[in-house]
Amino acid sequence: MLSITGPASRYCDGVSRRGFLRMGGLALGGMSLPGILRAEERAGVGSSEKAVIMVLLPGGPPHLDMFDLKPEAPAEIRGEFHPIGTSVPGIEICELMPRLAASMDKFAVVRSLVGGVDDHNLHQCLTGWESHPQQGDSRNIPGYPVGGWPSIGSVLSKLKGPTEPAVPPFLSLAPPQTESTTRASLNQPGYLGAAHAGFEPLKKAEDDLTLSGIDLARLSDRRALLGSLDRFRSEMDRRRAVSAFDAYTDQAFDLLTSSKVAHALDLSREDPRTLARYGAPSGAEPELGGPKLLENFLIARRLVDAGVRCVTLAFSPWPLERESRGGFNWDWHFDNFRKARVALPMLDQGLTALVEDLEASGRLDDVSIVVWGEFGRSPKINKDAGRDHWAHVGSCLLAGGGMKTGQVIGRTDKLGSRAVERPVHYREVFATLYDRLGINASETFLRDLGDRPIALVDDRPPIAELV
């Protein structure tokens, strides 16, 4: 028996459940995976080549040190970095991201992102909606639906389904290290249920189950995962030869043992020159992440090439993994500038390599990319050389999806503290992403666990400047 498990979660009925796929009974919250596939066929889900990659920066990235520098502000505001020109005249970004600057025609910067909530929860980056105490450490927000909001990947799983039976529509590159399981999970399905949770191939399991002598703890290593799946496929082929499987059980086995997904995770198949472009830049400190974080940008590209509709990628061990534990995050209350000197060149390299690869393969117009965190950082630098939480405004970066790039949307005041021109809400970004995926979000309703119709993003339209 093989189980691939995710973090614990608690639904509105108070029952604790694990997002897991289990071979043998294939049980998933009381529903078998073959049963899920039958239900999806009855729902008539379709397929297309459009996809989205969500690059999440957990902890709250410093907008004033990335995309909205204020060189004319007082020293306690402007910080240590200088703006540099980009390939688009009039647009400047941080000097630590020269590759992105050279490719700015392929990106759009939103400098007036509003609607943030001052808690460490990526919930609204995943769903477009404010978080809730059910997500942990979050305040009570009226109108929270029974079961919780689904992430965009779960919505795509529900509305579009897989591009082919052996490829999951939604996949989360959640890292093995997890400090907390009470906050929003990168694979969260909300009221759509566990059938539409993201598949988490890198997640370290908490249960010890064995397969041919391989315990699941070893599966957090990607090579062990690939080897285990190879042996599992062989075992399933043997069982098929002596047992009768219906079509949906066959499909369920194919989903878990897909050679497409396994190949996408296997970087030994990648061109060494491509691997080098995703490598850590010189000066990156291995104890703060190093190349292991950057390779997930490449894996994300390989997964959408394989047919995955949505990949969520946390550029950091998540949530809030601390430096002392071998990772880093973006919650820089102290040493903001030292940490930025490590993180920003890495983000610069991984992100531009991803966009260049998609453009070279002709897929950039089909794959939308968004880069953001749960809020911005305070304009005033604190006594510890850090910036504190700032939910009033932040920045985000968008690329691909046929969007009109090479522009800046919105403007903040001279201190970077408030949006003073063209404020853009998180849900407007989601409406834009859904539009690029062929979904009219304002006219699309799903039903929560109480059978109430729920709009995807209320009445907010896509960002007109981008579509």
C-alpha cells in the first residue's frame, strides 16, 4: 500500500482530515479516487492548454526594495538599494534584479496592490479572498463560506478537469519542511472538497507506510520518489494481469504513476545548459536556500509542459520557515537588506529563466505567472534594520498569459505607504488570471458545502490594462 499524504486540515464539520491519496482502498476523505474520476466525468469537465504558475513569497515581500523604490524619500524610508533602468523606458526596479530589468518588456508591475490583511496567511494569494480563523492566526471575516474558499488550482480542477487522465490538474510544490499546518495550505480545496486538492509530490508525509521496503520518509527525496513510482508501476502492471480493474481504477493508477509527472520531476532528463540557467547566482548562501529553491521554477515549467493546469510554488520553505532551520522567508523584521541581497538575486534568476523558457517553447502566452505575498512592508525602517508588516499596499508582478506586459499599473505616494493612483485589489488580479484561463469569473458560481451559490471573485473585473 502506498499513501501520499498532505498536511492535516479541519473542515466546517469539525472533523480533522488529511488530504491524502491512498493506493489499495484509494480512500480520499471517504471517497475513492476512482469514484472521484467518475464524478468528474459526470460533471463534464473539459480541457485546454492554458495554465497558471503562482509564485508565492510567504512572509510579505518588501515592495519598497523590489518594484517601488523611493530614491527621493528620507533615508529611513528609501533604504540601501538604488533603482536601475529596465528594457522599458521609464520603468525602474531594484538594482539586485538586473535580469528582470533586462526582460521588463515581458513583465507587468502592479505597484498599487490593495486588500491585504495583516496576518501571515497566503490565503488571499491562493483564493483572492480574505482569510479567517479557520485558517489559523487570522481574524474573523464576515461571509466566509461553509468549507472555506478554494484556491485557484482547485477551481480549475473543478471547472476544467485534467488535460488528460494521467496528469493532475493542480499540483503544489510545497516543500517538505513545514513549521505550521494551521495556516492556508498551498493545495487547499476549500468547499470544493478533497477531490480537488492539489497533488503534493514533494511534501514530507507524517505517516510511515511502506512500499517494497521504501518508507515514505524517503520519498521527500525526489530521486527516491521516482524510484518508488517505477517499482509501484511494475507492481500495478502485475496486479492488472491477474485482477479485473474497471476503467476508473485504471485511470486512478495512471494518475498516481503517470510517467509524464514523474518525468517532469526528474531533472536528470533536462538539458544541462537549462539546469545551469536555473542555478544559484554567485554569492547565494546555501544555508539560506541555494539551488534547491531555484530548481522548483524549472520543475514548475516542466509540469505545465506536461499538462498540469495550476502549479503553486512557494519561493521559500513554507510557511515561515526560519533561517535557523535551514530556510528563509520574506518576513524581514530585522536585517531586511542583508536578506534581500540573498533572496532578490535568486528570485531574479529563477523567474527570468522560467519566462525565457516559456517564451522559447512558444508557451508564454498560454501560461500566466503571478508573483506576490500576503502584504507589503512598512515604509519606515525599524531599529533592527527591518521593515514591519504593511497591509495598506504592496506590489505584485505578472507575466505571460497573453497579457499586455512592459508596463507599470498604479502608483503609491512619495513614501510608498498608500495607493494614490489606480488601486488594484487582489480579486482583480484573480479576475484577470481567470480571464486568461478562459473563465468569466464574475458570471461563474460554485456551490459551497451548504449548497449556497458562491461567486468566484464578486463583481470585480479583470485588470483592463492587462487584457
